[in-house]
Amino acid sequence: MTYRFPTQSNLYRGESEPVKRPKEFACFSYDEQHQYHIGDRSMKWYYTPALGADLSQGYEDFIKHDDSIDEHLDSLLTTIVHHEKETKKPIDANIVTWRGMMTKIMAVPFDNRDGFEMNATLYRGAIFIEENNEYKKASKEAQQNWRSAIPQDVMQYWGYKFETLSTIPRPWGETSRDYIENRDSHVTNNKEQYCSVVRTGIGKSIICIGGEVDAIWDSKPNPTYVELKTSANPTSGRDEENFHRKLMKWWIQSFLLGVPKIIVGFRSPDGILTKVEEIKTMTIPHMVKSMGKAHWDGDVCINFAGAFLEWLRQTITTEGVWRIRSAPKSNFIEVFQVEQVGHGNIITDEFMNWRIQL
Ligand code: A3P
Ligand code: MG
Ligand code: MG
């Protein structure tokens, strides 16, 4: 049995209901070897980068995380266990997932060029959603056949290099001048990450989301997080349209974790940092509308996600593993069962053993 949910944007028009502000309840870090630690040890502080920097510099020394390995929801579940042990009560979410999965879902009414596949399971009243790693690997390989003047790997490095150039590991008052001035010679390592875990709501569903946060503006306990992005300098009308689409992804991504600010590093075609701009996340949907020829609508994204999650909760009502699939360019999301019993590799033993006690 395959269940289908329509994704056409015109079905979800209209002002969205006010959305709860995401609230962080836990955080974790991966260190330079990508080892998990509870807490904020890998958090970085934003510090304005120097313009004119060459984002390709140091590419040969890039320490790159192998993202073909399937990490499932493991770190998110470990963090939830830690939180539940401290509070001695289970979290109340209906949906538990990575921010990346929610981003794909929210964007689908306007962007389904590549399609997606996820695995889901119902466990103790909540639906846990992970990426289907096989599908991710296959789409990546397909993308790599796409030729451009500058290798894809180098262009991807620019994004991480911009993070290295724009952050420091301690607040500026505790960081030496020397460190700040020599950020361009620091090795870029994307194994290291800081992740925030939040409780938020969309429509009638309470969601627990984990996602990477690039940097902090000030300091805890009331931190202002920032998202760092790079983008080519827009030159033609076509670039502008692409930029609008990019803005949608940036908005959704930051909106889901409650990240209020996005710092954009604009670059020349060959990767020289030319300009840095600050965008307030909240203003993006309005900004895009006021520029005319809007290609997307934030209210539709929210209305769609609310309706879809509610439907998903009515659809996935038994154990086993379910596939959530949206084929490239299709107008619906399909949901069907792929395993009749158990929870596949979505729920870890640690999580299961702890939850049984709880
Ligand atoms: P840019 O976004 O500046 O291009 P994030 O912005 O989510 O913090 O990710 C940091 C960088 O990781 C990105 O920098 C980009 O280089 C790379 N990246 C993220 N998602 C990617 C994807 N789906 N495909 C290729 N590269 C990606
Ligand atoms: Mg990031
Ligand atoms: Mg970023």
C-alpha cells in the first residue's frame, strides 16, 4: 500500500498560523576527529573576515569528513537520552529528525528538482525520520558527473573556508590578535561541528530538531546564532533567480533552528571574497516578495509542512520501517512500508534500552 500526499504550492496558499519560536534544550559537538561530546565545546564565535581573501587557499590541506558513512540519528538520540536522564522525563515531540530532513520537506512545494528519500519509524508515540543514505549516495554520484570550470570539490571547500575565515574558537576578548590576524593560515576541518537541539512546533505537531550551527554572535545563555553562507556575486537576471531560490533554502534552514542572522560572503567567480552582508532571517520571505517575481512563499512552506506532518502521523501508525519518498519533479510525496517489524537502524540500542526504563 502506497499513500500519497500532494505537494503543489497552490494547495497551501494563505497566511500561516504563528509559529512557536524554536527553543534549544540541548547541544552537542563533534571534535576535530568527529568524536561525539555532549555540550558546546566546538562552538565558534563570529568575527568579521578580511575581504580579498582567496577561498581556495589551503584546499590541499582540507581535513574533510567522509559523509558517505551513514550516521543515522545516532548523535541526536544520544543527546536526547542525556537530556531525559537529567530531567527524568521523556521529551514530548511527535517528530524527531535532523534539520536537513525538515528543510527538504518544507521546500518541496517549490523545489523538488533532486527529489528525496527518507526512512521513518514509529517508536513510543513519536516518528523518527532519517535520510535514506543509499539514495543520498546515488544522487551525489549523479551530481558529480556534472562538469564545471572549477572542480565541484573546490567550490564546496569555499563554503568551509569561509567558515574558517569568519570564526574564532573563543570570544574575541579571549582570543589573541595573532590568532585573529592569521585565520587565513588555519587548516579547514569540517569534521568539527557544533549542533543545537531544539523543540519547535509546526501546525499541530511538536518537533525535535537537531542541526549544525555555524557560529555565535555574542555568548550563552542567550546566544544569537548566525548561519554563514557564501554566494557568487549576482551579475545577471538568471543569477538573481537562483539567488532567490538560495534565499529560500537559507531561510528554511535558519528558521527551523531559530537562527536569527545570516552572514553572506559574496565571492567572485574564481573564489575571492569581495563583500560580506548581514541578512535578518525573519525578513527574507518579505524581502523576496517585495522584490517582485517571487519564486516561493514562506507561508506556503509552513502550511505545507504543518499539513504533511499531521498526515504523516495519521499514516505511520504501526511499527516497522517506512519510506518517505518524493521522486524528482513529482507532485506528491509517497509513503510506504519497507519493513513490517522493528525499527531498522533508525533507533539505537542505547535509546531503546534507556526508553524502556523510563
Ligand atoms: P555554502 O553554504 O557557503 O556554500 P552550511 O551552509 O549548511 O553551514 O554548509 C557549509 C558548507 O558545506 C556549504 O557552504 C557548502 O560548501 C557545503 N555544503 C553544504 N550542503 C551541501 C550540499 N548539499 N552539497 C554540497 N555542498 C554542501
Ligand atoms: Mg553549517
Ligand atoms: Mg553555513
